[in-house]
Amino acid sequence: MNTAGPADVPARMGLELAPFRGLRYDPDRVGSLSAVTSPPYDVVVRPDGLHHLESADPHNIVRLILPQATTASVRNEQAADTLDRWLSEGVLTTDTEPGLYVYEQQGDGLLQRGVIGALRLSEPSDGVVLPHEDVMPHVVADRAALMRATTANLEPLLLTYRGDGAATGTTAVIERTAERPPLLRTTTEDGFRHRLWAVTDPADLAEIRTDLAHRQALIADGHHRWATYLRLRAEHTSPSPWDFGLVLLVDTARHPLRVRAIHRLLHRLPVADALAALAGDFRVRPVDGPLPEALAALSGAKAAGNAFLLAGDGRFHLVDRPSPELLGRTVPADRPEAWRTLDATVLHATLLDHVWRIPDVPEHIAYIHDTAATVAKAEQDGGTAVLMHPVHEEVVRDLASQGVTMPRKSTSFGPKPASGLVLRALTH
């Protein structure tokens, strides 16, 4: 995401990215590096995607980031035991020298490079790391319990900053490093190629430190984990390793991110009931499939205002033109217009809270990044898929700079870092 430039953040309030001794898989102890990686925990489609990853390799990182057991305490204990066992068996090994890690993703016509490190934590009010979405307390509590049990940052957050577009500072170090042979390389199932390098030279580390000291970052992906970092920092006496959290920093002046929507699956609301409740307040029209054509219809309708695509009964239904009177009654008026007109705002404040009266809890709502998977799950379960149109990145940036957070799970920035390439233990 584009964020404010160096002049907007005082030097004492910039980014501090610290080297650490990364935990990495020993390639000789696993089937392949691609078989032990995973998408971030909240992108894994459950249960099918989870089962697929578990069966890919007995050491797949999903066994740490999404442990499976009957209770939360047993899940977290299981993850901690698994991590300890992999360390003792040499499946995961600790790099001998602290460093930052240059990370490259390439595929689907895109090349993205950034640097992974331990970022000093800060509150949103400090204006150093800006969130743009609300979080769900139960998810933060769940992630915090897992991090406490494992004493590790298991996967990096995706943060962005705005450089000057030139190959200077951090970018210069990244570009020089990428000319060397990497520590590892692998290609994941989605076709993306991943490469990782360690940066340990004191001069390179100093160049990055000086450059980032005047930068401001935006959380592109990982709001719940950032909130978890802050919660756990508060539980420990500073200074401690908990003052820092694992992140990937990407300069979007150099490598612009893609913005996609996150869709909703309403488990207990059949499509027929969802449509019936909209009568008189929204325009509802059937649209032709297959899915790409229906999404094109959604895109066209979005140009005129709020629009959603409902699916789950084997057909597609375009929902748009909400009643101004209904919006006036349901959308809070104490926020900027850009927030009040967001599809996610109208979905949560108007549709979920007032029209369908659905609580925002996992028993009723799932958040799924993959469009086809959302539709398939709705058809399988008899629920309703609510397909969203992505938010423009400028809107996200502008709201974040005003300190206004969007409804949770409003955006999906990518490509996201693969989980399992480098971890951070907090006991070293």
C-alpha cells in the first residue's frame, strides 16, 4: 500500500527492523520445501484445504499454525510439542548468525521482493504502523494462546511502506542480495516461485536500519497477528523478545501489491431466505454464470454504488441499489463518507446487523479469500455466499491515514508470504 513518505514521520518514530536467527526447515529432512509450506492461517480453506496440506507432508507448517484437536488448550499444547519435536529431530534448524531475510515471490506476471525481520512494535496512536481494519477479539485471543504456547512467531505479517522508487537504502540492499545464490528456492502449488536470502553483513544491516528509521508502514495482511503481538508485549516486562514481531516489509513504490476481496459464507442462511429479506430495500436480479461472468456483472454494478453477488443455490443473484432510507437508518453517520459507502460497511451495518440479523461469530459467518471455494462451500452446506468487490487501494490508504479502520476482513492484499519458509523463536 502507498503510505506517507519519510517527511511525515519523525526520525525517532520510524521503523526498527531487527535481525534474528531464523528457524528454517532442513531440506534433507522433509519431502520438499513446497510440501511443508502453507498459505497464512486465515487463508487456508477448512476443512478441505487443511486436510490437503496435512497430507502433503507430515511436517507441513499447517500443523503449527492450525493445529487440530478437540479443545483450544489441547491444540496449542499439540503445536508446542510438535515444534519442540521438530527442533529436537533437526527438521527445523536455527541459523547460526542473526540476519534479516530478503524474500522474493514471482508468478502470475508479478515480481515482489521485500525484507523479513523482527519489527519493533508500536501502538496505532504512534503513527508508525497503521492498521486499516478492525479485528475480532476471539481470533486475537486464539492467536495469542498459540504464540504463548509455542513461544514463536510462526509466520510473518505483510506490511508495506512507500519508498522513493529508486534503488537506494533498503531497496539497494535487496537488489544486491538478490543477485547472489539464495538460501532456498521452491515453487508452491499456486505456481509462485519463492527465494530467500540472509542479510548478515553489518554494512547492509546499517543501510537498512538508516533507511527504515524514517519510514511509516501500513498493515496489508495480518491485523489479528499484529494485535496479538501487542497483547503479548503487554504481558512481558520490557526489554524482551516480545517487543518485536515477525514481519515482511515491502516497498510498494517498487512492488505494488494486488488488492482482492474477502468473501463471506453465511452458514445458516439459505439463499432463498436471504433474498426474501431483501425485498423492497435492494434491487435483486438473477445473473448468468459461470462464475467469471457473474463476477463481471458484479463489477459493472459496483460502478453505480454498493453491490453484492449472492450464490449457494446453483445460481447467481446480483444485489444492488440499496434504499437510501435504509442506509440512513443503519449506517453510522459519525465516520467519513468513504467509510460509510464501503461495501463492507453496508454489508455489516445494514445487511448482517439489521436485515438478516446474523451475529458476526464463526458459527454463523466464515471469511474466505477464494471466490470459487466460497461458492462451493455455500452450495455444499446450504448456506449463502456473499461475494464482494475489492476496495481500491487509495481508499484504504486514505482511511488509514485518518485513523479510521475499515470493517474487519475488508481487503486481501497479496501476494502474501508463504508460511513455513522462516520462523522466529522468542527463546533465543
